[in-house]
Amino acid sequence: MLWAVLSVFVGALLAPALYRGLGRPAGWLFAALPLQVLVFATAFVAEAHPTSLPWIPSLGVELAVRLDGLSLVFLGLICGIGALIFVYASGYLRSHPRLGRFYAYLLLFTGSMAGLVLADDVILLFVCWELTSVSSYLLIGWDHERPEARKAALTALLVTGGGGLAMLAGLVLLVVVTGETQISRFSGDVVRGGPLYLPILLLVLAGAFTKSAQVPFHFWLPRAMEAPTPVSAYLHSATMVKAGVYLLARLHPTLGATREWYLVVTGFGAATMVVGAALSVTQEDLKRILAYSTVSVLGVLTMLLGIGTRAAVSAAVVYLVAHSLYKGALFMTAGTLDHETGTRDVTRLRGLARRMPITATAAVLAAISSAGAPPLLGFLSKELFYEAVLSPPSLTAVLAGAAVLASALLVVVSLVVAYRPFFGGSPAAPTLPHEAPPSLWLGPATLAAASLVFGVAPRLLGDLPSAAATAILGRPAPLELHLWHGLTPVLGLSAATLVAGLELFRVLSGREGRLFHAAERLGAWGPGRVYDAAFAGLLRFAEWLTGRLQTGHLRRYLLVTVLTTVVLVGTPLLRSLPFTIPSLTVALPELVLAGVILASAAMATRTQSRLAVVAALGAIGLCVMLVYVIFSALDLALTQIMVEVLTVVIFVLVLHHLPRFVPRSSARVWIPDAIVSAIFGVTVTLLILMSSTLSPEPILREFFVAKGYPEAHGRDIVNVILVDFRAMDTLGESTVLCVAGIGVYALLATRTRKGA
């Protein structure tokens, strides 16, 4: 199973090259990669055995996969809809010069989402979680030449990334409390009964709420509509935005079933449900309408998981599937209209059903499911939703009222996105279109047909909804889906919602302009404005700080570095005073070397000859090398002499490029410098003296001596430490030097070309 997911990442690496070699058929090839993950997942369930690979054995971290009903539902949506998106993108972005890179980003996201829903280890889950944020950033800002796309991508990354860091802290606390890194081994009783439950809950919810665009973090999702439509249809309707919902569902056995969970999760979900639905009917852009309605449905799913009863969890599973099917179809339909007509403005799209019959049919079916009308799957999900909302013993009236209001507004949205563009009058688009090519209508037609088939015959879903609900609750949750449940109060409420939505649509028709401007004025005071103001303030502060620090004067940089070191080191050092200095035996050679070093330093500060300064600094370096020799640190001595010789040679070679030596600065300048230098020297001296009073444990030394030869195959302990035990540190230092060298070479080459 792991190898199937890894193959998607391999495909992401090879996507640009494959696209250049294959051309347009590459999209169909890439569509097979998510499908093979789904096939392997089905076989994995049939074999019923776990899979894990060692990752960080010393910390007990493994690449552990957990495939149950919940992860299989999400995996089906990720891989099934993902395959259709690749086909759709091949037509929507046909002949785009960077389409190969787009496929690579999309495959990276697909693999990350698959890894996220399969991960049983919290570290693996977090890594995949962040990969989805990074890949979505690349996809939202894919049209990077547009400032709006770059800004939207950065907003999504900062909001979801910030929540991800909070979630990481919560996951770490979970590991500390339970002593386990695998989610399946978490003990809910231990977590809920511990003193850290509330901090863990709030931190995890911060990650889930930002990812799933809950109020007040909902503003990033409509802004992300700057992305190409394939991205919106895949990430922002069916997959990434539901990652937060998945996290709530996965951790429900560990964190759920408490009053805090119920109040916070249900409250935020209900607020998001109403706010998203209300804002959706005030938009004119098709994608923004669908984005806000997606926010509303994410609130519905969050609220149902907050309620946490068997009925609510079952409703959440069915609603999740229904929404992914119809919203993916509607997003792709919106993209097709934009592709063929040149606009997404619902006030300009009219009467296109005759010109685009297949697209119109898919849109109407998806809209019927979105409105919750029979016989589509959305009807079943809405009935289960109402049944769950009416069942809790508390806040019933409030939740029921919010649910009915939001559902009625979503009926209006369904009519706006399907009835008006295809049947509402004569065509008025800038370009009169014809039916889209098969690659553009195959996806929405397939998803709309699936909504119809699963609505008429819900038993085709099998035991999957029940298995997913069982995984969420941690106990059996049998569920039988039927299109007809008889004349029940829930059916009456559902019918009343449809009627109310139709009446609202009639009342609001022709008032889109006023609603849109009202929403703009209201949105100017929303959380989006707070984010914009905070971000602008951060940029102004960064500009101010950069102006104060990055002055171009080396003296300023040294002062800041030295003073920062004095504060950070000197403060704890003063607290440790006084300390007893052990008796030190100093030999004559050491005194001679110390005298030479002091004399050379004094000469460097007094002379006005650059060559003399270089000679003095070289003398200091050679004396330090001799100190290493006295204390038998021959490796360090060799390194020191090579560095000093090379440094002196380089300094001498560049001396003739420098301007004339400027006489020593005035007393107003050098006296403060001398004071800072003296303070820094005293600080370092005290630090060295205090370190001589410490008696470190010999454990580390004995470890290096014992492990150096048999395991690292080296007898020189210093080299073994640098090459083996500190290999990553040494690699990092080498990388920094290489990057610096490349930068110097680029600057010299640029200057040479300009001089030529």
C-alpha cells in the first residue's frame, strides 16, 4: 500500500518530462496513478493486514498505514475525483506551456492527501498535512504572473500553515500523554481524563478549523478561487478542505464525547454553516458562490462531528460523499462555462442549455443533489442531517433553526448556479459557446451520474458508510440507506426547506447587485480585513527593521551581533556569579603565545597599514595553531594553519582593489566601539572561566571512543565525529559554503560581463 502511494510521488517527479514526451495523452496516463492507489487499497482491505516500515526507530516512529472504513471513504474521493480532474485539466489547460509542471503539483497533492488519510503515525500524518499545504500553495499560485494569484496562495499557506503548527503542538502533547505515536494506540480515557486535555483539544482544533475554513478562518477559501478551476474542483470542494474534517473524525475516539468538544466543535460548525450560506447568495462570480457554499457545508460536517451521536456521524459520512460528488461537478461546470464563454458572472450567463446540453444536464443533476431534492444522494444526506440535528437533547431549537436557514440558502445557490446560466433567459455571454469537448464534460457528467445512481440505489455504497461511522465512533454503527423513509417529520422539514429556498430565490432575483455591494461593505469589517491589516503591519515592521539593521555598514552588523551575544550570554552568566575559579597552571610557552596574541591584536587596532593588519591577524591565527599543538589537537592545528594561510593570501590579493585607508574614526565613534568590545571581551572571558569549573560527565566521551572504531571504522575520534556522528551538520556547513561560492561566482561573472 505504501509503495502505491510512493508511486504517485515518483509520478510527480517525472511528470514534466513525461508530458514533454507524450503531449496531451499524458493527462490520461496520470489519471491512472490515483486509480491504482484505490485498487491497491481495495486489495489491502481484502487482505486485512497492517503495513508499516521503520522510519525513526529510536523514537518509535514508523511509516504506519491504517486503512479502515473512514480512510477508504476519503481515499475513494481523493483517487476517484482526482482521476477525473487529471482528464479535465488536460482539456481545460490544453496546450499550456507549463501543463507538465501543473501535473507534477497535482500529483504531489494527490500523494500527500492519500498519505494523510492513510497515516496511522502522527509524525507521518503531520508531514503529509504540511505537504498538502505546500502543494496547494503551488497550485493556487500556479498563474504566478498575476498578483492576485500570488496573494491568494500566500494567504492560504499562512492560514493553514499557522494552524498546522498549532496542530503539531497538540499532536506532540498527545504523544507525551499517551506514550504512543500511532493514532490507533491512543487511549481516549487517558487523554480526556488528563490535565492537558483542553490544551490538546484547542491546538488540534486550530489545525482542523484553519484547514477546513471554519469561521473566522473561512476567508482564505474564497480567495483561493484565483486558482485554475481544476484546482478549485479538486482541492477546494472534494479533498484538501475536508482534511480538517478528516482530522476531527479520526481523533473523535480520542478527543470526542466531552462537553468541551460538543460546545466548541458544534458551535464553530453551526456558525460557519450559516455564515457561509449567507455569503454565498451575495456573490456574482460562479466560483466564489460555490466557494462560500463549500464553507457552509464544511460547517455542516464539523457540526455533525461535534454532535457526535451515531445518527450525526452517519449523516456526516453520507453528506461528505454527496457533497464531494455534486460540488466537484458544479465546480467543473463553472470552469467549463468560463472556458467556453469567457465569463463566470452569473448576471451575464443565460440560456445556454441548448448550446451545451451535456454540461447543462450534469449541472442540473448536481444542483438537484446540492438542493437536497430526490432522487439524488444529496436528498438522503439532508434527511440524515435533519434527523441528526433534531436528536441531541440540548441546543435542538438553535441547531434546527440554523440548519433550516442554511439549507434554504443553499437551495438558492443551487438555482443560481444551474437554472440561471442554462435556462434563465436568452444567451448574454461575451462569447456564444458550443458544447465543450469530452475532456471537459466527462468529469462533471460522471460525478452527477454517480449522485443519481447512489441516490436511487444507495445500497451500491455497500457497508462503506457504516464502516466509516464505526471507525469514527469506535463502536459499531450500522446504517441502512433508503431513498424513501415514509411520511416523516424529517421529510416534511426537507420539503419545507425546498419551498423556502424557491421562494427566497424568487425574492432575491434581480437584487444581486445590491446584495453584492452589501456583502462587500460587510466583508470590509470581517476577519479577512483583520488578516490583511495584520499582514500589512507585519510587512511595514519588516521594512522598518530591515532599514534599521541592513544599512550596508559592516560596523553596524558587528555591533548588533556582538550586543545580541552579550545580552543572551551575559544575562545567565551574571546570575551564576560568583563562581570559584580552579587553580590553573600556565607554562612559559603558553605565556609567550598569549603575549604575542595580545601584541598582535593591539597592533591591528593601531596601525594604518592594511598589510600590517593582515600580518597581525595572521600572527594571531598562527599562535592559536601553536596552542592546539601544545594541547595535542593536531587535526585542529592543521585545519587552522590551512585556513590562516588561505585567508592571508586572499586578503593580500584583494588589497589593491580597496580604496585608500581612511584614518581612524573620531573619538565619538571609536570610544563606544571600544566600550562594546571591552564588554564583549569580559563576557567571553567569564564564559571561558566558568566553563573551566564544570566537570562534564564522561558518558559522551566514552560513547565516541567505544563506537568510533568498530562501528564508524575510524581511529581518529575528531574525524569520526565530523564525518559520521555529525554528518548532517558537516553536510549543512559544506552546503552553505557551496552556495556562498556560487553566489560569489555569480556576482563576479555579472561584474565581468558589465565591465566587458
